[in-house]
Amino acid sequence: MDIERVEAFMKRVEQSEQETFAPVGQKLKVGVDLGTAYIVLVVLDEENNPVACEKQAADVLRDGVVVDYLGALRIVKELKAKLEKRIGRELVNCAIAMPAGTESSVKTHQYVAEGADLEVTAVLDEPSAANAVYQISDGVIVDIGGGTTGLAILHGGKVTEIADEPTGGTHLTLVLAGNYHIPFAEAEKIKQDYSRHREILPVLKPVIEKMASIIRKNVNPEEIDTIYLCGGTCCLTGMETVIEKETGIHTVKPANPFLVTPAGIAMNCIV
């Protein structure tokens, strides 16, 4: 992975949350990422340059499956309206992605996007979407979101195996809430406070080790030499060190792994 290229691209995507960039060309590509903790819409131009991004905390999915259709639809409509106002143009086409192994939820995700007047032109799994950004040929991409830990093993640039299990950021927050005897929402704020990551890492280590065991179960260290992390949960400082120790495989992540997957989804949009 060309880390400098990835870091520069992701910094631009992050900036597009606050700043709207003029697109190159007339066609816009949209990535709709329905996550357990957040719903994110990323807009790229036809050359995959970031244009704008909007996100909102949400509680409408469980383990990658939509459980509140109307809530998800409302949020996607609101985010789409914000983006169209910022860009001054209608958004038409989008791509969507599911956690690996949850193909049964494709229709519901598609209905949410179509309900917001978007035409779904591409459907893929989340780790494969992330590889549109990472562009690795060999290794394993592990996408740890709010509800699931998903992975895609790549050989020669092609996905040869995908897997997904229901352990993610929500589980980390539940452990924090129990450890500190505080409400879930307060625990979530602590988890997102970078200044407290060193303090909370030992508390969360058992759950991270469980995530590492999911990777270890599906990956042969003799065939894979690098784990590439993405997903909002991977923002936890030091998480990559725990996973590397538990798996015995070199583990890397960009400075901000949160928006990698939604940006990669957008890159796969056909316009």
C-alpha cells in the first residue's frame, strides 16, 4: 500500500466534511455507507477526487442489517439534501456495500438508497470497497465497524475469500460502560476521546483480542504478510499493536481509517 497516497486522499475526504470542492467533469459518484454507528455519504467526481461528505450518528442497523428502515431512509434523505445544497447539483447514482457475508441484506440497503431517489449502480462488500482506496494486491483488509469485523483476503489483486462476524465497536462501548458503570452514550464519548485511548486500551484489550481471533481463524500467516485495517473502530489508538501481537502478522492502518470504506464505496459507483 502506498501509504502517502492513501493518507493524502483520506485527508482530502476528511476535509470535504467541512469544505466543498469543485468537481472535475459533470458526473458525480456517491457512496452510501449504512453503518451500525454512523451513516455516511461520500461524493467524488468522475476522477475520484473528493467533493463533499456528510455523516450522522445512527442506531438503525444491527450487525450490518437494517432494523429501522424508516429511520435509515430519513437519515439518508437528510444527508443527500445537505450534499445537494452544498454542491448545487442533484445526486443521481450511488454504490452501496454490505459487511462481508451479509448478502441477504442487499435488498434492504438498496431500498433505502432508492427511497432517497438514488439509483444503485454497484453493490459490493465493505472490505473490497476499502481496497479501492488501498489498492493492495496481496494481503487481508479488515474492516471493523460498529457491529461487525469483516475481512477480505486478496491474492493478485483479487478477493479470494471474505468473512464477517458480529464483533465491533458497539461491543467495545458496552465493555467501557460496564467497566465504568456509566450509560452507553457516555461510554461512546470516552471511546471517541483520543486523549483517553491509552487509559481505556487495557480495558478493551479482551474484545480486541476477540477481533484478532476472528482474523487469525480466517488467515494463514504463511500466506499473508500484512493486515490492512479500516473502519471507525480502528481509530482506537494502539489497536493495531494488539492485533499484530495476537495474529503474528504485520498490521497497518492510515491516520484516519473511519472514512476509507465509504470513500471506496463511492469509487465503485458507476456513472
